[in-house]
Amino acid sequence: MTIRLEHIWKSFGPVAALKDVDLELPERAFVTLVGPSGCGKTTLLRILAGLESATHGAIWHGATRVSDLAPGKRDIAMVFQSYALYPHMNVRGNIAYGLRVRGTPREEIAERVLEVARVLEIEHLLGRKPKALSGGQRQRVALGRAIVRKPWLFLMDEPLSNLDAKLRVTMRGELKRLHMRLETTTVYVTHDQLEAMTMSDRIAVMDQGVVQQYATPAEVYNRPANAFVAGFIGSPPMNFVGTASVSGGEVALDCGPDGRIPIAAAPPVNGFSGAALLGVRPQDLEVLPARRAGAVPAVATLIQLVGSEKLVELAFGAAGKLTAQVRADAPIEAGHRVWVGFDPARLHLFEPASGRNLALG
């Protein structure tokens, strides 16, 4: 059944942590709440769990108003940022604890714990205490404790944040495979946009208590609702250039001594004309050794090698800056004069004051 969050507000005294959050979570979907620290994502997760009460609004699971139920009656499993394992219990005891508290028969507990251990590939760890486990193994035990209850909703609050970078990549894949196997609706909180992009069916990008955009990862990346979403989603982050002007069906940049250079035909912007905030992703820029129509003169100021590619920081005009992502073998050196080409189909134009994407109306 679909989960609906209807007009959720949450205030802590005079501070509004959540402002009119309205979301629909499809059944069996993996939905990620992503945003910077303090944006309200963990508060929203705690309201779903019943650990916090909304100031206004309601949560529905099908026809059941979940927000009227006590946390223990919601049948929701939550995985916290800290593993929160009982140090005096072995892995078997930690996974089984929730079932024992609920009075589940001993034979059923044994069967379900073993089933979960097989799914998470921790059968050989059932007799160990938490202190004898690695970080990744402890995280699997915490997941097992949630899974064994077979809830209708999983809530995960930055469960990978305590792991090292390599293990986080591995566990992202494990969590995605686990979700595909269990097919249980999951709400996942993270500040890591890469986790959100790689794991999610839908993403809610949040800032200052407001959901800025709620869509599939592809739509959030390719058609960001506003400049905040465009800048937050994507690695390396999107370039923003405030010297763009839209007029007569073309986009031009003010390049200082080199004058105003038309760089592309304007994408559909609903009749907009005037100064605009130009957004372009580093992957969508060309760095050229010679001039070409629509290219902007620039100087490469810094080169950073990142494996098979390198990031080139570029300066143009009086204070214009861009970052381009090119092949590692591209013949570009710091201090060299180059030309930067733009792909007209990959430009984003935003209204300077509000930040809204002009192409979306």
C-alpha cells in the first residue's frame, strides 16, 4: 500500500524544521531523503517512526492513519546511524531480541534468525559478540535485527556513515540487492548525493525543511527543479555562471576584454529574456586547443587527476570560473590558454532571484 505524508509541519519553538512536506511513497520503493545537515531529513524520518510528533499534518498507510499510532504499534523497523548492538549478546541474540520481546515462539525465532543470517551472509558469525566484528559485519547485524521482524516499512538513518569509503561502496550494493530481494518499502536518509543517486527509485531533495524536488534520480539529475537541486546533485558539482544573458533566442556570456560571446541557441525558457544564472555540468564542457564558434576563451588554472579523467579549473573574463571534466590524456596543462565549448542541449538556465529552472516554468 502507498504511504502518504500530507502537509507535515514540525516546529521546535520558533524554528520550523519541516515546512509543508507532501510526499507519496510508492509500495516497495526505495525512497531517499537527501540534503545538507540541518535540512530536516532525519526529523522527517523520526516522525515516520513515531519518535517525534508532527506539529501539523498526517501520515497514511493505505487507509490507516499511522500518525495516530504509538511507535510500537506501527510495525516499522529502523536502522540507526550507530549500530546500537547489545555488547553482552552474541549476533544470534542481537538479531532475535525484537522477536523475543514480542513473544514469538522459540522455534520460529530460530528459523527466522537463521533465514536472515543466510540472506546477509553472516551465518558463521552467529556465535560472536559485537566486539569481535568489523564495522561492516556490525552493520549487517543491525540490518538483520530490522529485517527479522518482517515490517511493512524500513527506515534507515545514514546507516553507512561510520564505514570507510571502500566498504561504503560495497554496502551500497548490498543494500540495493537486499531491497530487491525483500521488496519492502524503504526510506533512507543520507547527505551523500552519490548514495541517493545509486540506490534510489525516487529521491526527495530537501533544504531548510522544504522538499525542493521529488522525482527519479534521472529526472533530478537531468531536469533539476532549481539551482539548489542542480548544485547539490552531481559530482563534480554543476558550474554556475552569473554573467549569462538570454536574448533573441541565444545565450551569451560576458567574457570581459573578449566581449559578449554567444555560446548557444537558448533552450526553451518560456519566453524569458534578460540576465540568467547559467548552469552546466563539468562533464558537458569541451576544452579545446583552438577557437571555435560559440567557444569561450579561458586559462587552465589547476589540473586534478582522478583516475581515467582529470578535472580542469578554468578562469575566463573578469571573475568567471568553470570546472571541466576531461580524459586523463587530454593535452591540457596549468597556465595554458584554451577555449571552452558548450553543448546547447545540456545547458540549464535559472532565474537569478528565485533559482527556479526556467525551462520548467
